[in-house]
Amino acid sequence: MKIAYSILKRFLKGLGLSSYELADLLIHQGLVVERVWGMEEIFALPIFSALVEERRDKLGYTECLVTFQDKTFSVAVEKWGAPSPGDKVLITFKNGIPHFSPSRGEEKRGLLPFLLTLPENFPAGEDVSEALLGEDCVLDLEITSNRGDCLSIIGIAREVAAKLDLDWGYPANCYHEDDSSVTFSLYDEALDLCPYYTGKLITHIEIRPSSWPMAKDLYLLGLRPINNVVDATNLVMMETGQPLHAFDASKIRNKTVVVRRARSGEKLITIDGVERVLSKEMLVIADDSSPIALAGIMGGENTEVSPLTETVFLESAIFDRVSVRRTSKLLGLRTEASARFERGVDPERVKYASERVLSLLSQEGEMTVAKAWFIAGEPPQTERSIVVSCQKAREVLNCSIEKEQMMKILGRLGFGVTPSQHDQMIVDVPSFRSDVSLPIDIIEEIGRINGYGAISSRFPTFPFDPGNEEEEDHLEQTIRNFLVNRGYKEIVTLSLINPKTVQELGIEDDQIITIKNPLSQEHSMLRSQLLVSFLEVLRLNMVRERNHFGIFEVSKVFSPAPNGEQSWKEEKHLGIALCGSLFPPLWSKGLQVDLYVLKGLIEEMIDIIGLHSQQVIFSYPEEEMAGFSKVGAFILKDPQGNRLGWGGQLEEKLLWKLDIREEIYYAELRVEEIFRLSGKKVLQVQEINVFPSTTRDISLIVDQTITWGQIEAVLYESVREHQMDVEDIGVFDLFEGESLPPDKKSITFRVVFRSPRKTLSDVEVEYWVSEMKKKLKDMRGVYLREEFFHS
Amino acid sequence: MERVGAIVTFPDFERLEGYFSSFKEDLVAVKTIDELNRIKGKYLGRNSLLGELLSKLRELPQEEKKKWGQKMNMLKTEMEDMLKEKYHVLHFEKEKRKPLDITLPGKKQWTGTFHPVLIVRDQILAIFRSFGFRVESGPEIESDFYNFEALNISSDHPARDDQDSFYLNEKWLLRTHTSPAQIRTMQKLTPPFKAVVPGRCYRRDAFDATHSPMFHQIEGLVVAPGISMGDLKGTIEAFVHRFFGKERRTRFRPSYFPFTEPSAEVDVSCGVCWGEGCRACGHTGWLEIMGAGLVHPQVFLNVGYDPEVVQGFAFGMGIERIAMLKFGVTDIRWFLENDVAFLEQFKTLR
Ligand SMILES: [Zn+2]
């Protein structure tokens, strides 16, 4: 909301702050000052005064000839809005083209509604923008949603008054009424949504452009002058916070105003020219046949005040905040009025606001007002008293503030305060503060005005709490540290994904949670796995020619829970992707990443969180995995066969769609499941083995279909059977080619024997090796190298 | 070379005298490491005189064996030392001719980095842990009750406009703040307690330089008898000093949140202009870092706490915003884009 210093001063006698002091004061009371505007920002272009030379009446409009520094311009203006020759009007130039309205004026059919006349004392043909604003400034405020009362100049005046200990007040009203009897009927058929409705009839008025002072006020407050009646209602809304509406009384059929709920399907064209289709829960103002306004939101075009209007029905009422809010949301129509009704208006100032409009209009020109009030319902009772303990206030605010000071602050804010016994006070909440209902609300008011700077800081004293680092958090941290130290970059990606990518990946639809009201199709699903998000990151980096890196993310994925009590499942996954070369392949040979680099990384992780390779088993997927190439995809399982993760080389076809030409290796692990396997472990250090080791190499020729895992399993079986002292078994040569039949490959592995108790003798080792060989020979498709070539 | 009979004679051993002097002569003439290896073989190899005599040593009578054994070992050691020395000399000369280019780049592996948003999250959590706070968590898919109702934000509350939400259906939505974790934490723990809850949040905001439909927050909650605004202020000031530095000032100003009363916005003095006003702080000298306040009595009632018995304070901060302030990031989208060149800049923070 905008406030102008000059307008604020009318409600606050003795205000003598600079604009920046005022801004600072408001900020410290919880009113966010978004900007302090000087003149240049309000009137973006210099404003000149120009002289009206001649008025030529044409059919339907008036042509005014305006001179500015020897040049004459012609402007088409509505008949009612054309000034007389000799008047001075505003002119600005945008790209050399003259404009006769300082704001974005609505020019229907190239026709201006009116030209604003400047006061006599402005010399024609000069830049008058500085003179217009004078010493004034405008503050743009952001009002929190609880403070409907501060959506008004008077509300801001009270805030300033409370801090500076100044007097604030409403200006007195003065206008003339006549006794002529008028017949008008008012029916409130929805007292629940409109507890109080008042109407006043202006029996004769001429619709004119507003005088310069009123137009200027509106400019400063960010509103556009329209005509004297509408401008007066708008200005009073800004002053008091009470929205008003003026109807052309002659267009209200049968002189009947009805406040009622809309009939389903009823239509109303609002003054913004949009046809609104109404529903039963919406409150309207109607005449005896159809709606003429959306209550508290916007008037109808059918009763809009126009230059032909002579009689005006002026509405000032209280509308239910929830009803206004719902209707405004349903129609997508937010207005200055609806914003105020939603937050609550002052029921005690409903009639005052009408009277204020009439006072302003009577200063603008001749009019007659009927004495009668048309009233339905009564102002809602808001009286409440709250007993507040001053000691409690001091405790909450942790500052020493005297009871007298508290009472003074509350008094200036408009609260009634009566001191009571035992350091207490009884506080009467004023009608405009619907947000205050509890003692803590009163304490906040005291704290706000007294200033949060006065609160003395301390650190809460607490019984000792040993804290709670959860094992899972610790393991997650371990994994993150490990990967970063290994050279991987942590990423954070959006959990919302594009269904198109999902479709391309072939992820089943029922796995995915859809957002009911997405911002765009691109982000309309919750991911059920991380791969989709990784692809986007990979694509972006490839486009920027960053081709050698590893990335990872630990983040939640989502899926609908199968018939569970809770409808959703959230699970933490770890995604890892790597591509390019581990070393930059520049002057030395790089090391291209491959599936075994990825696998090694996973094995190391499993190792450092204290799991055995037998607890997290790499295996072939039962079926093709979407997005992965057929060879080299793998599944991770626990010994019971539960899925712990998956990975492999990403499918070329998929990558090409994303314009990625590099090989990408990707794995995704269900870390929570893996951490669960890890459990609590006690580290027990073993004796350091200082006995010498003996190594033996064994070479095998095996069928291509035989895996190392099968051989390894047989070896460890024989290790167990004969209680061999084996420290390690590792493959060190893998070979296939010309010297071998095409269906065979050669595997050489090294067994390291070391006993923790003694130096092993050659005899023992030879015996074990022969046992191993015996066992291996029993395997189908496995041959000892020395025997294969001799047979 | 003489290799007669099985009987070792003393004159064989006497020949060692001349052996050493001819070794020295040969050594002086050596020019390359290859030559050196040949000399080594000639004088110390298995087939050299010394090797031969060493293998014959055990055939000597006891006393002679001892005498010649010692003598030959000394000789062998001395010859080995001389060879080693010569080797170093030759090797150094070779190095001088073909030096290693130490200015070539080393074989650097990838540089790992934590994500800046999570760096900031972890730094903040570490500070609060050191203040004795527990770290709790909550789901990202929340019910309307936890996200709004229990926090005093009814469906017709204008405050809902500030938090446009992504809905999954009528009842469930993506949490718009970490504040629902306040409710969950109060249901889980028994006062007194101090807890922080980090997590992702979602709002129906279109992407621009300062908005993202997804962002991270850290919620803080302290519940104990007698908690006041003073405790809130002291705790946050201590946090600001630890996180931003001792020289930064903290400002509390009134604000409004439906679930706290009194409510406050916390500003920290601008680290670029030191309060003078600059572009970074919108010419105010202050940077807004969090919302805070005392827990509203209604919120306590909603979880079955008695607001007459316990009081509490709560705060919530946006991590991206703080990361932007801390690192001078001007566009929030960089955090979600994950350009590895952007991420690499955070390599010194681990
Ligand atoms: Zn600054």
C-alpha cells in the first residue's frame, strides 16, 4: 500500500520526520517499507503545463486545441471532460509524442475521458513536476495479512502516533443535506454474509473530472483519477480502509437494493468489462431483478457512474471476510476493496466513510444529498476486554518496561486501558483491531511499539541433552564425504519432473505421483527415482562441453504406498553418474571410466559402511532395465533377494535423444535399505599379522559363460573346507583371443596365503593349492591351463 | 680363470690383493651404468673370483675360514659401496642430460565438491548441534493439517496466499515450509527440547532469479518453561555471530506469522557495505535472513501442550537465500542447474 507524507499529515498533527526517518520507524514496527519514492519515480517523465486554446464541440466528443511552446496539438475528449479555453492541462512527451495524462489513461477509441486542469498558479509551457510534488514523498508499504487496519492512512497514522506519542484523529465531516423525501427500498437477505449495510442517496450531482488536488492525491496513492464521485470513494477507502461503491441510482430498477446470494448461473458484467458467471455461494448486490455488483469486490457495468449520471446511491457496508475471499478466489478477481474486506474493516467507521465521501464531494462542487440513511442490520459487536499481566509482558519481552509506558502505548494505538490490581491491566480492544484477541496479542503490541531492540538477549538455560546423531544420518554423511573425497560432485536437483522424460524412459505410470495443480507440464510429477533428474544435469553439462566428471545426489524419491494407511512413500536414494576420463587425457594417457570403476566405487562404499560383499550382491537383472544398455546392467540385492539398487551403462538410444554422445555409467542405491543392513557394528581390532605370506598363481581356461563369481565361490568353499589360511584371492589376468578357442577365456588369479600363527611351510601351501585345483576341475567348463593345452 | 681341483690352496686367497687394485682401475674407467653393471658382475658375480672363493670358504680349516671370511666380507662391502657411489655419480650425470620437466601438470584426478546449498545446511546444523539442538526430520509430502491447520492457518486465512501450494489431492500437498516439522517434533519429543529440522520445501512459484518451486529451509524449535523473546534473540544472535562473523549485527523487527506471537523478522547487517547501503542489500544496509517468534498458544493447544506451562520459540530460514548472500550467488537457478564448473568453485569448502 502506498501512503503519501502530505496525506498522512492530515490525520497526524505535528508529524515532523523526514521520509527516511518515517520509513525507519515503520520498519521497526513491522510495516515493511518496500520503497521510498521521490518525485522522479512517481512521475516517470517530466510534466509540463500546457494551455487550452480552443474547444470545438463535435458529434459525440469535444476537440481541444492545446498549445505547448508554439506548437498546437489536438486532443479528442469526452464532452463532459473537456476543459475551457484558458485552462492549463498536463502534458508529457514520450518519444516525442504528447500525452495528456500522467498515468496509463484508458483511451477508448482514441478518446480521452477528460483532461485534468491544473491550478491557476502554474505557468504554461514549463516543467511543473517538481512544483507538483513539492516536499512530498510516497512510501510503498507491505502490510502483513493480519493488519487489515493498516491498509489505510489512518491505520498508519495510529502506528506513527503510538511511537512518537502524537495525537491522531479523523477529520470532521461537513456537507449539506436536504429534507426532500426520497423513496428507496433496501433488503438484506443475507445478514450472515452482510451484517451491516448502509446507503446514502445523492439526489443531484454533476459528474466532472476531479479537481487537481484530489487527482494529485490519487496519483500519489497509486490510483488513477476517473471522475469526481469514483475518485472520492477511492480516496476515502485509502484514508479509512472502508471500501465504498457508488451506483448510478437511476439505473437501479424499481429503486430497490437487495443484498442476497447469487442464483446459480446468474451473470454480471463487472466494470472491468468481463462477464462473470456467478454461483450460489457468492454474495451480490442486486436490484429487484438482477445483480448490480459483486459484494465487496467490484461493481457492475449496468449501474456504473457515467458522465450522464445525476443521482448516486452510495454504499458503505460490512461483508463477511471469508465470503469475499472465496468469491474473489473463485473468480480470480482481486481488488483494493476485496483485499480490505478479506482482512476485516472497522465496523465503527462504516457510516463515517460515507460521510467523508460526501464531505469531499461537497468541496468539489454543487450537489444535493438526501438526509435519510438506508440501513440494514447493525455494526457487528466487537467489544472485548483482555486482562493482561504486566509482569507476564515483561517476562515474554524480557525487558523492564513500566506499566505506565505500556498503558500509554496501548492508548495511542486506540486500545482502552484500565489499570487493575496486582500489576494487571484491563485492555479494551478497539473495533478496528480484529486481529487482537489474546493477552499475548496485547504483549506483542507493547513489544512492537516499545521496540524489539529493547528486548535483552539471553541464551536459554537448559538441562543437559546428549543430542541425537542418528546412525542413518551418520552413514549418509560418511557416504557423502567418501564420494566428495573420491572426486565426485554433489548435486541438488528438482524433485519435480517432466512426464515426457518419464515416458521416454518407460517408467510405469502408476509408480508416479502427479501434481494436481502444476505450474507447467515440465514440473508436474514427483520423481520415483533419481535417474530422470540426472539426465537433465548430464545434458546441460555436455552441452557446455564438460565431459569428465562424476556426480552424485542423496535425495528422496516418492511413490504411492500400496494400500497403506499413509498414502505416500518417501525413500532416500543415492544416485551416481560418471563419464569421461578419471585423469584429464592431455599429455598423459587418461583413464576412461567404465562399468568396473562404477562397481569399484560401490564396493568401496559398501566396505566403509561396514558391510561384506556377501551382504550386497551384484547380479544380473531378471528383465531388461529401462534406460540401461542390455549388457552391463546390474541389480544389487541383499541375501534375501530384496532389491538394494541398480545400475549400469546408460543406453545409447536414450542418450542420443538428449544429444549426449559420451558413455555414461549410472547407479542408484536405496541407501536406507543398505544402511538398515549395516546395523550397529563394534569395531574390534585384530592382531597385526607379521608372519610371511606365500603367493601362488593359478591359471584356468574356462568357458565364456563361466563368471569369476562362480570360480571365487568354489575357491572360498574349499578354503572353508580345509580351513586354509587365505588372506586374499584376486584376478590379475583376464585373456581371450587367438591362442584360445573362441568359446574359452583364460583367467589367472593369485592366492595369498598367510597364517596369523606361524610361517606356512611349502608343503602346507602346495597341499592347499592342489585341493583348490581339485575342486576347480570338478566344475563344468573349467580347466587348469597346464592340463588344457596337454589334453 | 683357474679352476683346478677340489683342494683350496692359500695362494688362491692371496690373489685377492691384486684383485682389489684391478677392480679400482676398472671402476675409474667406467662411463655408463651398463659398464658399471658389467664391472659389478666381473668382480662380485657368482662366477667372479670373489664368488668362487666365498663358496670354497667352508673347505678351509676352522681358523683360516674365520680369518679369510672376515677379510672377504670387508672387501665385498667396500667394493659394493664404491659401486653404489659410482652409480649415483653416473645416474646424476644422466639426469643432468635428460631432466624431468617438473613444470608439466601432475595427473590430477577429479575434484569433489559438496553442493553449496548443502554446505550451508550442514554448517548451520553443526552450529545448532553445538548449541545442544537435536536434528529432526519430517516428510516432504504433508497433510493439510500439519502444513496449515495445526499451524493456525485455516483454509480461509489470507496468509495462505503467501504460500501457494502444490496439491496431490484435496488432503495432501508438498510442504510449503518446514514448519509442519514443529508439530511433528512436539508430538515426538517431551519438553524441554531444542531441535532443528532441515528439508526441502515446495511453493507454486515460477522460476526467476530469486524464486524456485523447490528450496530448502531449516526450522528451529525450542520448547521449555519460561522461554521468552530474549531467548530467541540471544540464540539467533549467537548463530549469526558463528555463521556470518562476529562483526555482523543482528536486527529484529516485528512481523506476522499465524503460528508465532510475537513474531519477528531477523535481519543481518550487510557484509558488502557494512550497513551503508548497496545493491546487495537493496540500499537498506540489512539482509533479511529468517522469520521467527514465540510459539502461538493455539499451536501448543493443537498438539496438546498447555501454553500456561511451557513456552517456546521457533524460527525458519531459507537456505538458498542464505547461500546466495554468503557466496554472492545472484541467481537461485544456478543451484539446481548443477553445472559442474559452478559446483567446482566450492571445492575449498568441505
Ligand atoms: Zn549492502
